[in-house]
Amino acid sequence: YAEAVLRGATPVAGVKTPVELVNDLRRRAGITTNLSAVDLLGILDERARELYFEGTRRTDLIRYNRFTT
């Protein structure tokens, strides 16, 4: 959801902002520092940490046009 809103999707009323959602994810992981802002590359970095063993990194890099051979 955070990525979609940052890419231009219309936010849903009553749903947290992208930075609040990322901070919720970080708190659940035990990280006590909160982010004050988040951008698309920040979302990519958070996904890399959250989904480390899930095998999604290559697909994410392709979607963000950051995959190199």
C-alpha cells in the first residue's frame, strides 16, 4: 500500500500514511527508531530487509528498474 500511494495511487481515507505503515513494520521487527519520511527507494530497502529469505529481491529490482546483469 505504501509503495502504491508513493507511486500515485489515491490514498484511502482512514488508512495510515506510507511512513506510518513503514514505521509499524519496523516496530514489529524490533527497530526502535522511526523514519520521518519515506520514498520509493526507502520502500525497496525495507522490502529487502523484511523479505530477505523470500526470494523477491530480483523481482523488486526489476520492478524498480534497478536490476543489472
